[in-house]
Amino acid sequence: MMIMRKYKGTRYSSWWDGSTSAMVGPVVIACLWPVFLDDWILPTVICAVTLVFVLLTLLGCYYRIDGENLVVYLFFIPTAYPINKIKSIKPTRSILSAPAISLIHRIAITFTDRKVLKSSMPLVISPVRQDEFIAQLLKINPDIER
């Protein structure tokens, strides 16, 4: 049985912007379409469940700085990354890898040790109050490149 640790610290929601609306809008339209076309309840239920799943997925993406860890929540499941292993933080427009909601306001975090992510790809996130977020990380690890 897996026991999840309750993290504390400063919470940063993922940034919602026009790109988020552009992703959610078509899902909402596709989910509402059967409601107006069919009087059968099953398509409405399926669409409602789909819409709730999409919204929970988006709402379940946020970040927390807890002591020496950057904790990334994806679908409310936390993954902790050591802040002292962060090599650099840079703005990015990459859409290849991300627990980020925004497609525009993103930062790429690379680590000094490839074992942290088990990949050479950076961690791409989109926290609100990015300047405050980065300043808090720099306070913990001043060696982070910008």
C-alpha cells in the first residue's frame, strides 16, 4: 500500500491563460453538442464524465515549494524534485514535455543529475507568479542559472 506524503510550503497554481481556454473550449463544445442533438441520456452522461475528467486533470496540476523540494502535482499526485539539483531555469515555448497548463507562460527546469527526471528533457512547468517562484527557488539554491 502506497502512502502519499502530505507536502506543505508555498503553493503555486499552474497558469491559466488564453491557451488553456483554447484547449478546454473545444472539449466543452464537444461535450455539449450531444445534449442538444439527442434526447438519450447516455451521451449526456458520457460527455459530463469526460468534461469532469478534463477539468479535474487541469485543476490537479500545481506546484509547491516545500523546504528543499519542488513538488509537482499532476492529477493531484505529488512528485518531489530536489531544489539543490536544479541547474537552470529558462523561459520556454516547448510543448513536448510538461506538467503545465499554459502553452505560453512556461519555464524549463534542467537538473544537474539526469537521474532526477530519468531523462535528458527538462521539466516544463507554468507557475503563476513566476518571478516570486524563481526568487524562492534561488533563495534555496543560489547556484541556479537563469
